[in-house]
Amino acid sequence: MNQKIIILSTLLLAHILLFLSFVRYPGTFWPVFTVTLAILIFLSVKTGTLHFRKITISHLLYILISAILLYVLSYIGIEGIKWIYPALFEDMERFYDVVEPVKAWHFISLVFVVIPGEEIYWRGYIQQQLKRYKKGDTILIATILYATAHLYSDAYLLVAAAIGGGVAWGWLYEKTKNFWVPLLSHILFDLLILVFIPLL
């Protein structure tokens, strides 16, 4: 099958599955979302390749600095929204009530399925496949595609976070050529924002 058709098909499937996760079945968000990312992992690994290397000191610095910087930017953004447009923050709080990880298996899914699934599919597969057909900033294109998939959440702060994270993690992968770096940065960022120093 033509590779372009495969890429477009996986993008369509990703949007359908994320629509089901965010809109159609919000009451069962975690089971549906976990299955969604598991499917995207399967499709990505089956049709793409990932580059893993030994983690160096410089890689650890990239991971720590990027996760902390994204956390600080998220904090500034949320505090600014509270002050400028409180209704938007209230929408985010309502969304968080639906997607907040509360059970032990939610956190297991987050670390071992959801975050790896997002990185494997959006950075490891889509961003890398775009290089075959597009010269220039494939990070930005992959980030836009990643962010649009979050529109179904109806939480515009989440879309903004997806843009910031997508650029950072996409750049980290291209800079280091080591999939561990964006993956561990994403995991650390999510643990900071959801568990260790929650912003909502």
C-alpha cells in the first residue's frame, strides 16, 4: 500500500479514536484512551522505526530542563488565564475532572501506554514519516497535527500545552536522535503537572 495512504489512514484513525475518547465516551475515558494509544503504538511500531541510544549526561540535562521549563510555562499560562479569562480556566477544570488519573491503573497506563503511545505515534512515526515527503520544519507540521487531535477535548489550554510540548519533544528527538529523551521528558512533565506539583 502507498505510504502516504498509510499515513493519512493512521491520522484519520487517530482522530476517530481520540474523538471517541474525549467526546463519545468521556465516562469511560481511561479505558478508551488507553486502548486508543495501544492501537496507535501497534500501528507505529508495525510501520515505522524508533531510535534508542544510551542516555548520556547531556541527555539527562535535556530531559530535566525541558520538563521543568514546560512545567513553568504551563504554570505561567494557567495563572495568566485565571487572571485574564477565568471562564476558560473553569472549562479546563471541568475537563480535568473527567481525565484526572485517580486509580492506580490510570497512572500505570499513563506512564507505560498513554505517554509512550503519544511519543511513539506523533514524534516517532508521524514526524519521521513527514521527512520523506516534506523538506523543512517537519517538527512544526507534526506538532500542528498533534495539537488538532486535542481539539476534541474542548479544553483550549490542553491544545496550547500540546503545541508547546509537541515543539519541545519533537525538537528533542531531532536534536538527540534518541527516543528516550522526548519520552522521559514527557513522562517527567506529566508526573510534575499531575502528581508531584499539580496545577489543577
